[in-house]
Amino acid sequence: MGFRKRGMSHFLKRLKAEPVEVILFLCASSSIIFLFLMLLFIAKEGAQAFLTFGINFIIGSVWETNLDLYGAFPLIYGSLMVVAGAVVIAVPLGVVTAIFIAEVLPFSFRDLIKSLIELLASVPSIIYGFVGLLFIAPQVARLFGISSGTVALTASIVLAIMSIPTIVGVSGEVIAAVPRDFKDAALALGATKWQTIKSVVIPTAKSGILASIMLGFGRAIGETVAVLMVAGNVALIPTPPWNYLSPVYPLTATIAMQMGEAAVGSLEYSALFGLGMILFIVTFIVNTLADAIVKRESKFRSGVK
Amino acid sequence: MSKVREKVLFAFLGIPTAICLGVFFWLASVLLSGFGTIKWNLLTASVLNGGYLEMIVGSAYLLLGAAGIASPVGVLAAIYLVEYAPRGRLTRVIDQAINNLAGVPSIVIGLFGYTFFCRQLGLGISLAAGWFTLSLMMIPIVIRGTEEAVRMVPNAFKEAALALGASKWRTVRSITAPSAAPGIITSILLGIARVAGETAAILFTSCVLVTRGLPKSPFEPVMALAFNLFVKIVALGESPDKVFGIAFILFLMVISLAAAATAFRIYYRRRQPWLK
Amino acid sequence: MVKVDIRQLNVWLKGNHVLKDITLTTKENAVTAIMGPSGCGKTTLLRAINRMNEIIAGCRTTGELYINGRNIYDGETNVYELRRSVGMVFQKPNPLPKSIFENVAFGVKIHKMANGESLASIVERSLKEVALWEEVKERLNDSAFSLSGGQQQRLCIARALAVNPEIILLDEPCSALDPIATAKIEALMRKLAEKYTVIIVTHNVQQAARVSDYVAFLYLGELVEYGPTKHVFENPQSKLTERYLTGEFG
């Protein structure tokens, strides 16, 4: 408490000295203000759905607009299924790529390849969805002999392609931040390059890599347009539940597809905001955890232990 | 012998990188194959005559307006965080909030934009509502980029000014901000590139499928490339090859913005010797 | 006995000619100090002995460098085995982000030299050699960063000793330490010379005088003078060396 008081009085003193600081401070606080407004307004619009269905809004297994019945479980399941598939594909590819770029690739190529992968991160999701629909879905259909290629697997593949740049970017930074000293120590003892990577670089960067995976996961679960275009959009849990060749209806896709038709103030409208609320909370938690990991790590690095 | 084994191992480690690059070139080649099919005169023809003009200009309006809001807010916020913010709980909370805002899914931003800007503030489905909604996605990008640029300005520069009796704000305006300007501009360009193809956030807030001419005020709806592409494929079920032109223009626009940002950064890092 | 025999060694880093025609031999079980003003190439010369320059992009080396009569630049030398037998200690203590025990055991594990109890006894022996055992034996599993700077540097020396090297290279090992920690490391260097060949880089003239048997003076990438420490200090052959020793520049 004393700490906070000192912080406040310090702030007020500075405020008097330089009034421009008020404006700067307000700009900096805009993120908090908008996060708070977001929580407030989405909760307000979504309240009706939670009040009507109670816990069944989350665990109910029927999502049927015609019956005005909204149980989001199949949608949550769909989201998790698509994201899990994407993680399985993207994490090994992304992490190994980051290690390869930072530790193995000759210096002169590093920046070029890093920029290309960064460029890949800025391609809009609708373009990924478009390409997925046009090229990947037909291949999946042909390969597995199914009539339509817009299934969970296709969505996972598209999502994996989109998440890789995030994972490569963030874990690349973490790996590059492993101090030269550590690597020199290992190399001077006669460790091979691979031994150095395995026993010094990876253990040191481990939690940062984990954070990058979580950030990628957070992005992926909130991804809307690309997933929507290739997931098939059927609000049922696949049978069997691990069948990646059946269509699913992720949370985000449901919101985007149904918002246009939902009448303002209707139960459906409220249910869609309820889905938004679930997404907001899940991504908030994932991002906060990822941040905490990064912060703890940097503290350890600076020797505080 | 162990050297040979290591070479083989590293070659295997290179496969995922090759796959990533392969995907990039494949994507580029797929979209650039549309280069020949584009009828260039359509770029400046009205949508009513089968062109793209309103979509392109509408997208540009959206981006410029959003950048107009996000740039000052983001830059000032970053200057506060680096130069002014006391170390304490409040600053930590602000810092965390920026990360969390950056992590909010764009569809949720869209929902919020609709209920807050369109309905609560009464902007309706309009260009202005789109500006505010998109600026929420740009602000964290601009803040983080600007913070980095401001941190890179050597302390010696600032101390030189302060030692001459300049006030803190004076130092920021005449020393820190100009030295960090290239980095700040890069981060704004990156912010624009990042939201240029954004669809989910403008889906319910600012776009319609067709407008008669360009919007005459910020309170009218607009057309946008990403929105049109989305609605044509998903809602109207048009075959993908029919909308290839839009996808191609959008891809080209985003990639050139992102490439411009990167090129700008590299150019200025070379010109400012104090940046390594 | 000649231990390291350097002949016409030239090194370029990113196009700069950093070492020019260095020819020099060092004796077994002696401390050889390489001194000179900063930027004279002394660290590069040290790193040429265990081929650590190679990990820097844009490095080119010509000439010959014999250890125990074998040219390590002959293209057939196993560089990992070379670095095991030529230990290195850096300017800033650089323990790995592992426990004290794991730091010392690291090289032993990398080279699969021992495990289990024999590994533990190697760790103990190495820590005793640097007079750190008594200070840390109760907390071998603590992070190496919990040690003081001087202790960290001795830990790094123990880590190098654990893999049975013949030569120890020290790159300004005391520049980040306080006077008491420095004195301990200097005493340790004298003791190490009984068993190993020690080569130390320093920009501190007094330190060179205190610890070394032979001293080499480098200036702008060239070897100006080399000989027994006593001779060089009492009767420098070159005017440049004399000016450096009297503190006129450096």
C-alpha cells in the first residue's frame, strides 16, 4: 500500500510540473479504458443468454437458432479441436524453424528469411481463407475421399500456416536473446554446435518458447475469417469426437455468420455476445499467462533468481 | 565423423524452414498468377460498372482514418511509458493492458465496435465507426513499435538537452521524437499493414456490399476490399475465381505496405549510426 | 618444453588484418602473459589457440599453430577435442544458467567422460583445485548466479579444469572483479602453472609482472617483444615496450 501511495504522490507532483503529462497519461490509459468498456458492453449484451440458460449456455450441446436454443458446447469443442490440430502442426514446425534461423543459418541469410516470414505474418486472414478454400480444401477432399473438403482438418492446416509466423517471430526473439556468453562457455569446452543448442540454447529459451506457443494459441483461438471459410460450419460435435474429417463450427465463425441475421435485443443476439464474452475471457487469460512467463524469465536472466 | 552427422542433423532441422518458405512462395505465386487476369482499367472504374474503385478508395479511407486516430494516441502513450511513467503498479497494469488489448480477437473487437460505437455512440454502420474499431487494433502495435524506437534514442542525446536547461517535454519534442521518428513511422506503417486486410472487425461496423459512389461524410457506410471478398464468397457463394481480382489487389496492397515498413526501417537503421 | 608453437599466424576479422605474422612459442608449465593496449589483437591471438575465432562470422586465419607438435589448422584436427584440451576462461564470468554442480559437470557430460559417482568426484576435485569446494559444497544444487563475481569466475575455471585440459587460456579474467577476488585468481594462476600451461591476456602491466613467467607485448596486431618477464620488464629491447611499461600509453 505504501508503495502505491508513494507512486501516486510522485505522479501528482510531476503533474504540476508538466501539465502535458496529463494528456500523455490519458493516451497511455486508453488501453485500460477500452478493455474495461469492452468487458462492460459485451457482458451487458450477453447477459440475457447467460441468465436464460445458466451453465447450459456453456455445457449445453444444442445450438439451434430455429428453436431459440443456445448451448455453446459444440462451438467451444469445434474451436478447441481446430486449434489443437493447428498447434500439433504449427508448434514443431515453428519452433524448429526459429532455432534453425537463429542458430544454424549463415548470418547473411538470417535477416532475409526472417523478413520473408514476417511478411507472411501480415498476409490478411481472409487471403489465407481464400487460398485454403480454393486449394487446400479440394486436396483434403481428394486425399481422404470425402465429398467436401471444408472440415476440421482443413481449418487446422490453414490455422497452422497462419500461426507459424507468430511462433517463429516470438520464439526467434527469445532464442536470439540467449546471451552470447552462455554459448561461448559451451563452445569453449568443446561442445559441438548441436550440443550447444540442445543443452544451453533450448533450456535457456524454454519458457520463452512456451510463451510464444501460448501467444500463438491465443491468436489461433480468436481467428475468425480464415477458419470460417474452411471449417464447414456445422454446429455438431463430430462422431467420433476426434474425427477431423467432419465439419465443425468454431465460436468465432458462429458470431461472424449469425450476427448479420440476429435481431438486436433478441436472445440470439445476446447469445452471440455471450460467445464473444467466452472468447474475451479465454484470450485474456492465455495472454496474461504468457506475459507472466516472459516477465518471470527476464527477472531470472537479470540474476535476481 | 561427428561433423558429418551434425551436418545431416542440421539439414533435417532445415526442412521446416524450407516448408515455411515454400508456403510463402506458393501463396505468392498463387496470388500473383492473378496478375495476368486483372484488367487494369477496372481499378479506376466504379463498382457499378464492374470495377473496384469504391472498394479500393473505401479501404484507403478506413485505413487512413484509423491511422489518424491510432497514431497520436499510440505515440503519446509510448512516450509516456518510456519517458514519464513512474515505476509502480499502475504502470505495470497499463503495460499488461496493452498486451491484452493486442490479444483480443478481432471478432470480439468487432462486436464491441458494433455495440459501442455504432449503437451506444449512435454512429451507425459508418466509416467513423470503422475508424474507431480498427484504431483499437492499431494502437497496441503503434505503442510497442514507438516504445522500441524511443528507447533506442541514446540517453546522451537527452542528457545533452536537459543539461542545457530544456524541460522534459521540450527535450521530448526537439530531441527524442525527431530521433525516433523513422522508428515511429515504421510502426505506424506496420499497424496499417496489420489491419489493412482485417475483415472481422469491420464486418458489422462500417461496411456494405455496394454503395452509390464514395461516402460523402464519415457517417455513411463504405465498401472495402476485404469485406466484399468475404461476403461474395461466404454469403453469396460466388465461385472463388470470380473474386480473384479482389483477393489479388488486397494481397498486393497489404504486402507492399508491410514491405515498405520493413524497407523503411532497414534504410533508416543504416542512416542513424547510433542504432546498431 | 615447447607447448604452443605459433608460426606466421595471420587473422582477418571482417576484412581487418587483426594479427600480422605472429611467431611465438610458449613453454609448458609456465604462465605466459599477452599484454598490450586495447585493440592490439591480444584476445584474437588467445582465441586462435582454441580456434574460437571460427565462430565469428567473417574470420579468416592463415599460418600454423602447433600444440604438442601438431598443427591445429591442418584441416584434420577435431576442433571439439582441441577445445577440450585447451580450456578457456572469459573476461566476464559466464556461468551457465544451471546449478553449480551442473556447471562443472557440463563439459564432462558433453564429452561423455564420466557419470554417476566418478562424475561427482571430478566435480569435487575441480572445485577443490580452484579453492571453491569449501565455500559451495553445501549448496551444489543452487543456481550458479547465486555466487559472487569472484566465485563465479573460479567456478568457470573449475568448469574448464574438469575436462582434463593441458592448456588454460584466460582472457582478462580479473577485469570484472574487485581487488580481493583478483588476488585470489592471481594466486590460483600461479598454482595452476604447476600442472597446466597457462596463457593469460591482460591489459594490466602490474598483473603481468606479478603472475607471468614470460610476457609478449602486442601492438596494432604485431608482436613487438617477447621474452622472460624479468628480462622484458628490466631491460626492454624496444622503445615501444618501454613506453608501454612506464604507462605512457595504453
